[in-house]
Amino acid sequence: MFDYMDCELKLTESVLRQLNTAMAVSQMSAVQCRLAPLIQVIQDCSHLYHYTVQLMFKLHACLPADTLQGHRDRFHEQFRSLKNFFKRASDMLYFKRLIQIPRLPESPPNFLRASALAEHVKPVVVIPEEAPEDEEPENLIEISTAPPVEQQNVSDIFEQTFGPPNGVRDDRDLQIENLKKEVDLLRAELEKIKLEAQRYITQLKAQINSLEAELEEQRKQKQKALVDNEQLRDEVERLQRAQLESSRTQGLYVEAEKKASATEMRYAKLKEKHGELINTHAELLRKNADTAKQLTVTQQSQEEVARVKEQLAFQMEQVKRESEMKLEDQTLQMEQLKRELEAKKEELTQIQSSLSHSKQAGSELHSQVEALHAEKDSLRKSVSEKECELLSVKGLIQEKELLLNQEAERSAKEIRELQGKLMEKKNQEQGLQQKLLDDQFGMLQGTVKEAENIIQDAIAKLDDPLHVRCTSSPDYLISRAQAALESVNSLENGHAQYMTNMTDATGLVAALAQFAHLTADTIVNGSATSHMAPTDHADKLTESCRDCGHRSLEYLNELKDKQLLRQANPEDVRRTLQGILQLGQELRPKSLDIKQEELGDMVDKEMSSTSAAIEDAVRRIEEMMNQARNKSSGVKLEVNERILNSCTDLMKAIRLLVMTSTNLQKEIVESGRGAATTQEFYAKNSRWTEGLISASKAVGWGATQLVWVSAMPVDFQ
């Protein structure tokens, strides 16, 4: 229907776009040909608008408001376009004469308020029917005017043939001509009056139709108001009756203060009835609690389904509130009866005390006792009436129990439906769970493949000729091996977590990435350390690195297989890494195997020896430069000077580095030792001290190697 309405509105826009208001009012035949189809469009749009409003109200009664937001937006756009079209068409004289265009409300209906449907008025399009020609007035006019005209025609023919009598025109001829002109004028005026009257009749009919529609709507509203008024009147009468009964009961209870013995039996009966009513009320409360508990369980287990069933939940909540309100009313009544019973008990106590006094003066009160017996009979009658009232209340309670049972059955049916939907959702969740497991295992396989590539690349570098020149220190190899061992522990923890919860492989993936990089780093640095180690140790270290790589690949292959995943154990990898760590500790310089108390002296000695080695290297380079100047000339001398000058500059930079590092070392010691001595500071930070000694030795060895290498081209080698 929305699409149909859009097509109609597009047609009107295309027609009105080609016309302007001046052309439309001009009543030109070409304009009327274009405007004529819009009469049918107006009729269709009025019906479409009415049906669309009704359908939208019905949809809002069945579905949540958020679901129909798009429908409301589209309806509001069509409402504005249709209102503008009706307004423009009503201003055109062409449509005023042929059709009565309905007027739409200032604002669109509020579909979120169900009572707004009663305010909706169906737009009525009125097309005036062709009024039958009123023959009686025309006959009257023809009867009065036809003979003179016919006579005038005969006279004209006679005068044209024979000429006027006596050759002159008399006064009658002039009067006839004047009357003829007046008749023509009157006839034209009469036609105009008939057209105007016809237009007024059409407008009046349209107004009558609209007024009848409004009257019908007002009649409906009046009927609804009468029903509401009748309900309110019944409620007021019921409250008045209850108030009268309460006042009557209160009066009886006030009179009962003077009547002692007659009230005991009545209180006993009331107490029994009150106990029965309490039991009935407790049973109702238990049933209501069971129903509320079922609803609560349903709401907790079906949070997502509850959003789809929002309207149904709202209705259930409304019924529940109504039942709770009714139960609260009954509870209030019961509490009121309890309070009255307690008051009567107090009154009974007072009456009993007064009775004891009255027994002492029994002879005087004997006549009063007889009167009390008469009152006793009346009270029995009132008790019987109250029993009837209690029976009626019991009947009402039974009806409410029946209603609650029906609501419980309906709730059980809804619960079964929701459980079916819950099973479907569980099946979907199982499918998603399996997909998540597959995705996590796929991610794990991808990480394992990447780890295999990293370790295979590290193993390949063991036999790479270009890697022979790469060297590393045993201390750095030890640090890498220790980090790799720690990554093996993290890998075991990640593997255990993944076996516990296979929907989350992030911990294992992260541990695998760290393990692959640290293991590959250990293998590469082990190979680099073997290049500076003795032959036996170098072969052992190389084989240990290769064995570590193969063990790591075997462990990664187990992680790729689902059947072997749970049995995967990195113990072999840990054992090979521990072997590499042990070889690295064996390759550490023996000079470092000294007591920590001697580390401070060792640092000073190494720094001094390094400075001496650098000074000796500078001296030897100067000697080689002098020899080169004496032995060579030309291009060769220039090349040798450039080489030796570069070596000299490099030695100066190394000397500056040693001096700066010495000063920095002193600053670190002074700022960090506190109240301790320098020797204690070196002993406390033994790792840093050993690294400083190793670096100092490496600098001294490098300076010696530089002098040896620079001497080769100078000596023509």
C-alpha cells in the first residue's frame, strides 16, 4: 500500500510540476485535460490513507514500536506529501466545481498511543451527482414565454413579406421587442442562478456528509463516555454500599460495647470464618508466588526471546499487576477485618470487666440482661448476614482462582513455546561453539606453521656459509637460553589453559610466538658462539642447537595434530635448551670464575689493560705509517696513508669511548653504592661487572685485531 501511495503521489507531482496556478485557474481545456485524471487519484489516495492508518494501528498493537520505526517514517513522508497535494488541489477552481477534497489533520496520527485510533476521522471525498433538470420551472417558463415568441416569429415573417401595417411600427411592436430582450436577460440570469444553486447544493451535500461523519464519531465517543460513566457510577455505588456496610458494622460494634455475653459466640464464628479466609488467601498467595516464580525463571532464561515477545510480556505484566492489585485490595480488607477483630477483642475485655461488676449488682442489671438477650438475637441475624457475605466473597475468590489457573495454563503454554525456541537457540549456539573451536584450532595451526618456519630458518643458518662470520658471547647465549626456558614454561601454561578451555587459544598462540622467536634466537646465537669456541665445544654446541631445533619441530608437529595435541610435551625441548645453557656456562671465560670480592680489582685491571692495548695500537699504527712513507710512494703511499689515517681516527674514537665509559662507570658507582664501598658495589652487581669486564676485553682484542689487519696492506700482503 505504501508503494501504491508513492506511485499516486509521484503522478500528482509530475502533473502539477507541468502546470502553474494561473493556468489551473484559467479553466483552459488543455489544463482541464491534464487535471482530469487527478480526480481519480484524490479518491484513491483518500481510501489508501484511511486503510494505511488502520493497518498501522493494528501493526502497533501486535509488534514492538522499534520494529515499525521505518514504517512510521515512510508514513509521515507520505502524509506531508498528501496534505500538500490536497491543499493545492483545493485551491484550484476546477476541483471545487467537480469534487469536494477532504482535509487532513494538522499532524499525523500518533501510532504509539492506541487511543488515538478513536480520534481518526475517515477522509470523505464527495463527487456531486448530475442534478436532474427541474422540468417544472422550465415548463412554467416555456408556457409563459413560448406563445409570445412564436407569435413574434409569425409577426416577423408577416412583416418581412408584406411589410408593416400602414407602413409604420406601433407601440406594441416596441413592447414586444423589449419584452423579448427582458426574457433573454431573465433566461440568462435564471441559468446563472441555477448553476449557482447547483454549486451551493453540492457544497451543502458535502458539508452534510462531513457533519454526518463527525456526528457519527461524536455518537461513538458519547457512547463510549456513557459506558465509562456507567462503569464509574457502578464503582461509586459499590463503594457507597461498602461504606454503608462498614458504617453499619461499625454501629453494631459500638452498640456491642454494652452487650457482653452475646458477642462471644459471634466473635468465635467470625474468628473461624477469618481463619478460613486467611487459609484461602494464603493458598492464593502461594499460587500467585508460583506463577511469579515461573515467570521470573522464564524471563531469566529467555532474555533475548523476551525482547521479541515484548508485547506479550507487557500484557502478562498488566494481567499480573491487575491480579496483584486485586489481591492487595483483598489483603487490605483482611487487615481491616483483623484490626476490627482486635478492637473487638479489646472491647470484649472491657465488656468482661464490666460484666464482673455487673454480676456484683446482678439484681439491678437483670432487666438489662434480658434486653441484651434481645440484642443477641439481632446480632445473630447480623452474623448470619455476614456469613452470607463471606460466602459471596468466597465465590469471588474461587472465580479469581479459576482466572489465575487459566493464566497459569496460558503461561505454561508460553513457557513451552519459549523452551522450544530456547532449544533452537541452544542448537545454534552449539553450532557457533563448534565453529569457534575450529577457528581457534585453525589460528593455532597457522601460528604453529609460522613458528616452524622461524625455527627452520634458524636451523638453516647453522649450515649457512655467510653465518660463519657472525659471533656472539657466551653470556648473551646464556641469557637467550634462559629466556627460551622461561618461554617453554609459558608454553606449558598456555597449553594447559587451551586444554581446559579450547574456545580460547590466545594464551597458547602468544606463548608459541614467544617460544619460536626465543628458541630461534637461542639456536642462531648458539651457532654464532660456536664460531669463537674451541673445536670440541663448538661441535657440541652446534649439535645441541640442531637437536634443539629438531625437538622443537617435533613438538610443533604434535600441536598441529588434534589426536596428539593433548599428549604434546615440551620436555625434550627443555632438556636440549638446558644442554645449550650448560655449554654456554662452560664457554664463559675462566677469568670470570673468581670471587665476587675480587671483581672490583678485576674491573680496574681490565680497564687499565684495555687503555694500554689502545695506546700500543696507536703507537704501532704511527710506526707503520712512518714505514709506509719510507718504503712506498705515489698511489700506494696515498692508499696506505688513507688506511692508516682511518685506523688512527678509529683508535682515537675508541680511546674517547674508553675514557667516557670510565667516567660513566665512576658516576654509576658513586650514585649507586650509597654507604657501601666500591668493591661491595661491584660484588653486589656481579652480572653488570662481568659484562663490563667482558666488554673491556673485547675492546682490547678488537684494537689488537685492527692493528694486525691494517698492517697487511702496508706490508704488501
